[in-house]
Amino acid sequence: MKTGWIHLTDWPTELVEGFRTLLKGGKASPVGEEAIIVHRSFPHGHVAAALGALRKIGLDRVLGPAGNRCRDLVMAMVVMRLLSPASKLATARMLDAATASTSLGEVLELGDVDENELYTALDWLGERQEHVERALARKHLHDGTLVLYDVSSSYVEGRCCELAKRGYNRDGKKGKLQIVYGLLCAPDGCPVAVEVFEGNTADPNTLGAQIDKLKQRFGLKHVVLVGDRGMITRARIDEELRPAGLDWITALRAPDIQALAAGGVLQMSLFDDRDMASITSPDFPGKRLIVCRNPDLAKLRTHKREELLAATERDLGKIAAAVGRQRRPLRGQAEIGVRVGGVINRHKMAKHFGLTIGEASFSFRRKHDAIAAEAALDGVYVVRANVPAADLDDAATVVAYKSLAQVERAFRCLKTIDLHVRPIHHWNADRVRAHVFLCMLGLYVEHHMRDKLAPMLYDETDHEAASAARVSIVAKAERSQAAKAKEATGHTADGLPVHSLRTLLADLATYSRIEATTALNQKYVFTLYTRPTPTQQRALELLGVNPECSQ
């Protein structure tokens, strides 16, 4: 065989470069055609982040074994609540292979998806709620721990759901039916369990179901239940908490605080040189009462009251002018009373005004003594507990009660910011329960994502420094210098832009998963990924997620 040199001098430049590519292990393509043909491009980074976080915390294993299609569809719905909450029909379209708007369906290998399958998967999830909640409780709750509990409500579309009733509407949707649901959280605010009740259920009446859940389903012998003043009432303590052997932390209502002040037990001189003090009262035998006064809160409430008083006077003045005018004056005690009632109900200041209504007269005045008595207690609240001081001192008890703010934040995420539990379109009661539970699982994943991504978010990262900067446990929580720097500059310590979780997920969505073929063999489909930006790379590193790995 003859051998010799190949002279490339006369070769065209493009042919030389193609040959160079082959020698380096690359692939050649026909002249005049693109080397790579892109068929579809999916937003992928946010999918990789949320699905990767779900798998990192083991929620996929809690839901069920691999290979179960209902499990995979539930995982997809949980992720979609985080990325793009929508109806089951819209979610099915975003997951279906033919109409997918993200890479989630491809990553989970869902293929064709329709809304009926999602309803079936939702029913499957509802049947497994007790099993899943037990697994989460084993992971996050133990004997002797604090358990945070609070209640909210959401409106329901339609009139066919047996759970939907008229009740105290927190959404401000007058005339809408609603459901009530109670959320149990671990001490750090991590959601563990949720229960749905009829929409006219009073907050204290939801407590019994939670006690049964903690004692019977979760097998906890002793926990400290933390609830707000409207939840843990005297009746609930006597009838449910005490028989169950649970400790509790709550606060007194305003009338009880006023009674303590009137009886001389609570004196403002307690706060001459401190903002927290322990007191005892014969009205609460054997119970710890920790009185706190927050000066900043006092100023806020004083200012708010004055605004409401002024607004009430202004509107009542308009009614008085209508009664006293010469032309077509307002007449009739009933008619005047209706107008006055509308003003009083709107501003909630009836207790601070004296009203005199006649057939052709109307006058009003401020009750200065009542206003002064209320103002004297501005910024004062009383934490009530039966937990022994040896187990939880006064400061720790106040901190435990104030940690309910984490549950309130969870409700905001559920209802408005991220997961959009409302409006609820399901009519079947079991599906309503499963829908709320699905949203809670989305909140569970979000809680862990926020924890990992905190250095890139406006969230606090240096909790020890923030705690040290706080002058008092009663005062408003302080931010650490690191958190203040992020807020002031808009950048993290390593120079990346600071995000909210929403905007960070939107940024991650620009990281794409691409289906492509080569010009030489268009039957061979392969996957490419765009190069992550520094922000995307950092977020994925914090989550411990490889966006190119689907398992």
C-alpha cells in the first residue's frame, strides 16, 4: 500500500476546518446545511430546581414507589403549583407532550396527559394524605416539641361543594361560600399537616381534630401547642387540651387585658425600666402570664386609632350636615340610623362614640374616657401558658408565641404570593381536601427551597447576628448586617443580584433544555442544555441540583 502526504494547500477554507473538526473527534455536516437542527426548546432551569428540591428532601419516596404514574403526576402537580399554579385543565396542557410549555413532562416521561388523569391522581393523593402526613410528622415533630397551629379560609366557586359555607370571610369576598383549613407546622414554620373544615366552622372548633391528629395519628405523647388568642380559649383548654395532656401557649384577648388593668393586677409602672414582666392573677390560677409592651407597636396603634377616629368623625359629620340642611334634609330615625350604622361598621369605632339619633336630629361625640383607657394599653399584650418556666423561660415563651408569624407567612404564600390555593373550583369534598393538601405539599417544597436559596434571596441568613442585634425579645426583629447589605445594594456578597423566590424561578426558567438532531442523521434526537448564567449556576449549586440529570 502506498502512503504519502496529503496536501491541503489548495483545499477551501471551510473544507480544511471541517477536516480539522473530524480529527478532533467532531462530526461533519453536508455543505450548505446547519450542523445542528433545533426542534424544540423548553424552559428547564426552574423545573430542575423545584423537582430537584422535591427529590432532595425525599418527598418523592414519601409519596410512593417509583414507576407509579399517579405518583409521578402528583409530583408534577406539586412542582407546577410552585412554577405556574393553574387549573387542572391548564396544568394538563402544560404537561402534555404535544402542548408542553416546560420540560417537566419530558423529564418525568409523562407522555400524553389529560385533566382526567390529573383528577385521578388527585384522588389517589387524597387517599394517601394520612400516610404522607405521618411520614412528615416523623421527620419534623417529636415529643416535647413546639407545634404551631393557625386557621385560614379560602373562597369556593360554585354552590355544590358540601364543605362550602358562609362564614367569616378573610378574603374580603362578600357573598362567596368558603372553606376553612387549619395548618400544623414544626417550630421552624415547616408545614406538616393540613385539615379542611366546613366554611362556617369557628376557629376554636377546629382544635379537637388537630389534637386527635397529634395524639392518635402521629403518636406524640406530649407537645406544646402554640395558637392565637382566638384559637385556644378557656373552653378549649378545659374541654380538649387539658384532658389530652397537652401544654399550650397563647395570648389573652383585649377584654381580659382590660380586666387585669382595671383590677390593678396589670399596672403600667411595670414597664418603667423593662418591656416584659411576669404577673399572676386569681382569674387564671396556676397559669403563667407574661406581660409585654412594645413601644413601636404602641405608636402604630395610637396613630391608627386617631386615623379611624378622624375618618369616622368626617363621615358622621356628613350625615349631620345632611340632617341639618335646608333642602331635602335627611329625616327619619330609621333612615338616619342606617346611614350611621354603615359608617360605624366600616370604621369599627362604635365603642368610642356617643350617638344621639332623632326623627329630625343627629349628633355625636367622642368618648374621651374610653379612648384614653384603650390608649393606655396600646402596645401591651399578655402571653398565657401552662408550660413550666423550668422547661421554657419567659423570653422563650414569648418567642414561641411570636413564631406564629411563620404560619401567617405560610398562609400568604398559599393564598396570594406563590401557590394560589384560591379560587377553588372543585365541587367534590374529597377533591377539595386533596387540592388543599396538594398546595400544602407545594408549600413544603418551597419551605426547603427558601432555606437553601436564602443567600440569594432577601431572606435572613445570619440568624445568630440578627438575634444578637435585637435589643429585646419584645421589640421588632432586627436584620443582620448581611441581610441589610443585600437589601441596600441589591446584590449578594459574591456580587450576584438579590431575588425574591418568584423572580429567581423566572430567571432559572431561561435556562433551556433543547431537543435537536444533526443534519447528517435527522432521526437521531439528542438533548442539549444552554450554558447557565452565574446566577443560575449559583442557585443550582445551593440546591445541590444537576439540571442535566433527570433522575
